[in-house]
Amino acid sequence: ADRGGRARRRELLLAVLTSWATCGASELATGEADAAQALTASYSRGALAFNEGAYAEAAANFQRAVELARALDGQPPATPATVQALEQVLAKALASAGAAESAPSNPIQYGGPAPAGLAVHSGLTQEREAGSESRLESRLDSDRAALRETPDDPFAHLTYGMYAFGEQRAHTAAAWAFQRGAELAPDLPFVVFGMPYLLMHALQHRCDFAAVDVWEPKLQLAMEAAINCILKQECGPNEEYRFVYSDTARVVSNAYTALTNPVTFRRPELLLSFLQSRYALEVQPPPLAPGSWARVHRNANSLGDPNRKLHFAYITGVPSAHVTYELVGLLPLLHSSSVSLSWYTLQKGDVHFLKSVGWFRNVRLVDLSDLSHAEAAARIREDGVQVLVDLDAHIEVSASKPSPVISHGAAPVVIQWLGWAGTSGHPRVQYAGLDAMIAPPTHAHLFSERLALLPGTYQANNHALKWLETISPSPGLRAESTANVLSGLHGLNDTDAEQPAAGDGSRRGLDSRRPIACSYNQLFKLSGEIFANWRNVMRRTPPAAIVQGAGVSHGRKYSISDAPRNLHASAHADGVNANAQLFFAKALPKPTHLMRMSAMCDLALDTLHYNSHTTGADALWSATPMVTLRGLSMASRVAASLSATAGIADTTVFSYREYEDLASALLR
């Protein structure tokens, strides 16, 4: 019962963050926008105080947030669900403030109350306006200055690391704080069994490959400890047992941090066991009442009737700015007339967005954002849905993810497809939509689902219809595109450099006539092994340049941290003229980005641990061949699937040496 209560509190907290993440300030009147910003600021201050154990201060800030939410009277982000969640968080803070003196303990050590800042890491942090961002950066600076007064306090450093990681995605600051906290208290359960998940992700974003190698075995220990303790009841000391079952552990070690780390790449079988351990800790919903499937059964019994159709539906909880919506635009056109098609969204506002997409005009759109998980499942059953496709699985760790709805028995047949690069591990999901390249039958043991292998590639995309003009630009745009990269450079010595005129990239060495290889993957995907190949490619082909994207992913702002400096330093140390050969391009709107790639990039360089997925489709639709090295996990085989379907399977290689040789040859 206590475990279920903690899960409910976490769900409420995530509901608050989800509501804010979907709020666009442009949709609010000026006064309402100010109130919404004040609401966000009050909650952020309360969350930080709560993490630090200052429950009275947290309660005061949460009280202010509740008052502001009520004053907004239902305007986003103050939806009824948000107000209810805020009231629950306030009640928890008040209760904790009353109990603090009688039971003093640090929340980091044994889980205690869930750290609010950690929940934001799941991908819910909204892109902040410039003024708000600068205030938060100054908050980071002031908090770091305060740490100088307590240089030997591990809890202060760990709390700062969680705030930097969750609220700001300031990976450099988070990595420093986590590592310092680990030095001061190496045996703390949070440091051994929880923090490695977050630290590894921060180190990957920094491209700190040496530190990644140091922490990889420690992260593997943390993953295996949770799996063994929860699934096999093979727990270590009492401290370990208490932590892996705590709410903090479940927030820190979420599915996304498990999927994207190098341990899962090298041992892909751990992902399924890890996800099963997460589901084992969840409170299972009660069995369905008799007759719950009556409507579905009636539909199934009438399938022989030519006037009745199979009711097929999709469900997603991602916001409309997410990359998923870039891929699924053609889906309504691909279903035959024998199918009745529905689309369920758990994000407020997504239905309005889909109504503006021409191909969705004849699709039944249903907004479930105001319903509980149980109510949403009941609504889908009442609609008689027979096959439900989960587009998300674990790509969003939020109250709007479809998994809890599926747990309440939404449909008799459930398929997970497209959004998540691995198994869902969900006991109620029967099938996974894959292809024979990313999941050959010999890899069936890596999935809890049955493999539904699609012809060609599993990935749907609609570049040809949506961005046809931008992926077929005129040849004269190449020089303009290289200048555009320079103007957005995030590398060394770029802050005071004059911006080159369009067509003149010679000042910084990126002349449009040089062979250019591109990688627009997020920086955390780049591994030490692949970057070593890149350095060798630059050394073997001196005229060539490599352009790496940085800064924004899926409409959400990421801290670039000091990754470009780390990469430049690594290249220089290896004898590469990085100032002349390694560049970092700013993010651009999708049509402009595709035009830039098509005009400028001669070759796309794939990453390994986590491949180019949508990024790979962008490259191939831009007529840019992609060199990829195929791994064992699904996430490391997607680019091979895309390339094979595009008819250039010979750009897929099977060793680091082949990767380097092929890239060098093509750039020459």
C-alpha cells in the first residue's frame, strides 16, 4: 500500500510537469502569460526546496502555485488536472513539514519523497524564453557559488546535480556535481544504485568518453542490482534493498536512461529485464468487471458483415511538436476502406493540431487528456477498439504515456510500434511492429512481444509529400548552406569571429567546394569508438570536413554543454586540425534543415550505440548516402534498415575499420 501511495504521488507530480510542458505562452493573453510564468516559477522553487528537505519553504511556494492556478480558471497550464495535482503536492509538502522534526533524513539516501527535479529529465522540460533561461542560468551559478561554502557536503552536490540535470539540462554542471558527490560519499545507496543513470546521460551529452568508460561498469552494476533484487529476490545488503524499491530509484532509473546508455548497447538483453523490473514495482490495476469487453466482442462477431469494419486505433501521449508527428502523417492514407480508424491522444491540444493536418480529416480523433488512466481505457473499450497501436512505449516518462492506459485493459490486441527503439516489456502488449533487419528472428529473446515483421523498414515517414521541394534544392544553395553552418557554429573561437558572407566559408575553413560529411544526431549518441573513426577519417582525407549538429532535439532545448570543446580537444590531441575540419551546426526549422542537408552534405555519418532514426530518414530523403555500422540492439540497427530499404545496403558495414575505410573512400 505504501508503494502504491508513492507511485500515485509520482504520477501526480508528473501530471503537473506534463501540463506545463504542453503549454505555449503564445496562446495566452499577456496577463495570463505572466501568471503562467509565475506559476511555473513558484512550482520550480517549491520543487527545489522539497528536494533539499526544506518542506516549509516548499509548502509556501506550492501554496502560491495553487493560488495562481486557481486564478487562471482553467486556462493552460492550469487545467483541472493540474490544480488537483498541485493540491496533492502541497498536501504532501505540508505533511512532510510537520514530520520533518520527528523523522529527519535526507531524501536522497533512501528514496524518501521523489525528487521533483528528476522527473523533468524524462523529456517534459519546456523550451524557455530567453529571459527565463537567463534567470535559471543565474540560479545555477548562484547555487554553485553556494557549494563553495560546503565543499565537502555530498548531499548538497547531489541535489545540485539533480537540479542542473532535471530543470536545466545543464549536463556539464550536473556531471561535475554528481562526480563530486560520488567522491565524497562513494558508498551512498543513491550514488551506487541511482545516480549512475543520470551521470552517464550527462557524460554522454558532454562527449566525455574517458568518464563514460569509467562509469559504464558502475552503471552495469546498478542495472543488474535492480534486476536481481526485484525479479529474482537476490538482494544485497539492506541498504541496496531499500533503495532499489524506492520512489527515487524508479524516477532516476527510467526506461529512457536505460535504453540510451552504452551498457544496454553492449548487453541488449538487459533492457527487457530492466523494464520487467520496473513493471514489477507498479501497482497493478484491478481485474476488469464482467462485460467490459462486450462492445469489442460484438464488433468481432460481426466482422463477416460487409457493413462492419475492423476498429483499428492509435494512441500517443507525445506533444504535437514531437518527431513522431513528423513520421505518421501518411498513416490515414495507408489503411484500407475495410478499417474504421481512430486516433487517441493523451496530450491536451493534439486533437486541434491533427485537425489541421489534411490526411487526418477523415480520422476519428479523441482527446483523452482529461481522463484518468482507467477512464481512458474504459472509453477505448466502449468505442469497441479491437486493435490498438501504442506509438510511444517509453519515449515519454510522463503521466500522459499510453502504458498505464494499456495496463487497465484498453483493447484485446495491443501493438507497440515506431516511437520506441526496443521492447516495451509491457505484459499486456502482444506484438511489436518491427522489420527483419532491426529484429531478426534470432533476436526474439530481446522482446517481450511477438515480432510482427513488416516488409522493408518498420519506419513510416512522409518526407516525399511533406517536404518534397526542400529535399530537392537547386545546386546554388550549397555555398549558402555552408555559410549557414558557420553562422550557427558552436565550436571553438566562434563567439568573436566575423560572420562570413554567403558563399564564403574560407575564413573558418569550411569552403563549399570541400567534401563535407554530416551528422545531425544528438551529441549523446556519439561514442568514443565512432569519434575515433571520425578523427581517422579527417586525418586520412585532409580536405574533408565533418559537421555535427548541436542544440535542439524534437523541439525541446538541450544544453550544448562543453561537448564541442571536448571533441575539439580530443581531435587536436590526435593530430587533427579540428579548427579547419570539425564544425557544429545550429538547429534550424525542419524544412530549412532538410534543404541545408540536401545542398551541403555529401555523406552522412551514422552513430552506433543509438543510430540515426528520424535523422537517418532525413539524410536518405535528402539524397545523402549514410555510412552505418550495425550493432546488436534494435536502436543500433535502424540506419541499416533504412539504408537497405532505400536501396543502398552496401553502405552498411560490420566493423569499425570498415566504417572508417568506407567513409574515407567516399569523401575522397
